[in-house]
Amino acid sequence: MRIIQASCYYPPHVGGVENHVRELANALSGYGNELMVLCADIPRLYREESPPNMRFRAIELFPGYVPLIFGMSRIKHLDADVYHSHCPPPFFSRAINRYGKHPHVVTYHFDLAVPERVRGMRIPRAVAKHVERIYNRHYATQLLDDSDAIIVTGRSYAETSPVLGDYLHKCTVIPNGIDLRKFDSVIKQLVRVTERRKNILFVGRLVYPKGIEYLIRALPGVLRDVPDAKLVIVGDGEDRDRLRMLVERLNLSSKVEFRGFLSFKDLVRSYLEASVFVLPSFTRLENFGIVLLEAMACRTPVIASDIPGVRENITNGNGLLFPTCDVASLSDAIVRVLSDEEQIMRMGAAGRKLVESNYDWRMIAARVLQLYESLM
């Protein structure tokens, strides 16, 4: 089957959508399909050839967030059995509806939710709501009207979406996944030489909607009961300096480690060293949480905000949920996990079992292929 995947960004940009597109494309190729990925040419010096890609000239309207892409009429010259686009941003999805052929599958990753602060700048709520309304009415609904099928990663997220409510009949729930073979090859190397510590781990971009500030503010409450606990933050982003300043103000410098971007091997080591992983995101920009799957693959218990989509990954004793932005509840949840070694082992085993049975990319790709075939 000839398949075109389209996403505005593609690795080395780091984010959930980029990782999703890369891993899905690789998994689909593993089933013998012919893949091409369409994306912006940012950064211009980077070329990834596996799977093959076509890069379009682009400039960033807002660096790291929104590219303005040119020349998408070239899509009319491409031929495939199925077109699969990923939004937001919606630009490739709309271009395929205009220039491409059908069937066209859209993975709707998340609703546009303008945060209160971007790159340190406060965004007035009136402005944010206006942008969201324009996007929902003039971009999202048009592209969903013209698509043949919509993939959503969680039922609860779709049912609470301000956009997807009228399109639930088109929606198929297919979750995100991880490459278990890739994780297991490194876990096998490290598991005998890595010890669990009282580490609390966060992995992700250091941006306001991720809620890292609330995790840092929860740490003093944890230390009262678990004095040898330590917070490890993996990743980088626009809020790095602001978060470091918060750590200093709270006199937590000796208890918080910023590790920045890590190699894959060091990332796995960080998961294996941690006794609990926390995802404190609090907006609809977080619709799933692939990092939760990564932690579970390493048998690390998880704690996450009780938000649509994300909550579906906390099941069968693998972790805990807490009310969004509730520092006291988050502290209590972390202490509950860190204070019980047997519970850490039980939660870790439950998470690993869940990933093995539901979230390996080979299984996910097989379900996507079934959807493609049903439309042809």
C-alpha cells in the first residue's frame, strides 16, 4: 500500500505529534507498505531519509509552534492509496483536502488551547478565546467535514472536545504507542546496573501548559515525609530559566536536577532510576501522554493530572490521578507511592503489562492499516 503521512513538523523537532508520526511511519513501513512523509523544511540543514520525505519551504510564524508552509499545491502531483494527515496545525490537512486524493484520514491530536503564557508573555484571555473560536470555526471544522475518517487517541478526549462533538460518528479511537523492542534492547543493558532511587521524574518540554511549576511546588510537601526524595526534570524549553528561578526561591536547588535533553539510553536510565513518573499537564494541549507509556515500559509507576485522554492511561493499578494544579493532592499522591516499595513494584508490573497488551506500535499500526483498508 502506498501511504502519504503529512505533519507540519517532523524530527528533530521534539514533541508528541512528531514522535507519533515518526513511529507510526516506521511501523507501517515494517508491514511492507511504501511510505512518504510530507513536512516543513525546518531545520533546513536536516534531512531524514527513513522513511523518505518531501520537505516544503517554510518560515516559522511562531518559532517551534506554527510554520507557514509554501508550495503545497505540489501535493496534486503525488499519488498514494491513502493520505493521512496530522493536526494541529491544520495546514497539511487542508492542503490534502484541496489538492490530494481520497481516502484522507486525519489524526486529530488535540484541540487548540491558547495558554495563559507563551515564551514569558501573558496572553489576554479575550485574545486567546478569539483565536480559538476562529480556529475551531474556520479551520478545524472545514478540514474535518472533508475528511473520510478521523483518528482520536482517546474516547474521553473526543467526547469533551469543543470541535469533535459533531464528528463522533467519523471518529475511530486508536491510541498512541511506543516501540517496545527499542526500549527493551536498552533496558536489558541497564536493568542489572541501575537501582531504583527515590527519584520523582518528569520528561517533556519545559513549557507552561506542562504544569511543571506545580510539580516543583509539590516537592516541599513530599520532602516532609520522604526526605531523601529528589525531583529529576528531563527536557528543555522556553520556561527553563523561570523554573530554575522558582527552584532557587523555594530553596530546593539540592533536591531538583535539570538534566536537559538526553540520549535515548540516558533517558531509559532516568526512567529506571525513578520510583515514580509525574505528568502534571493541565490543558487540552495534552491529550494522551506518550511519556506515561515510556515510564510504564520501564516498570515505573505513574501519576498524572485527571484530564480527558490522559486519564484513560491510568487503569488497573498502574498509577494515580490527581486534580489538576492541586499541589497538596499531588504531594500526597507522590508520598503514597514513594512510601511503599511493594506498591512501586506492583504498579510498575501493572503498567508494563498494560503497555505490552495495548500500546506497542506494531499493534497500533495494524489497527491503522485496518482503518485504511476499510476506506479503500
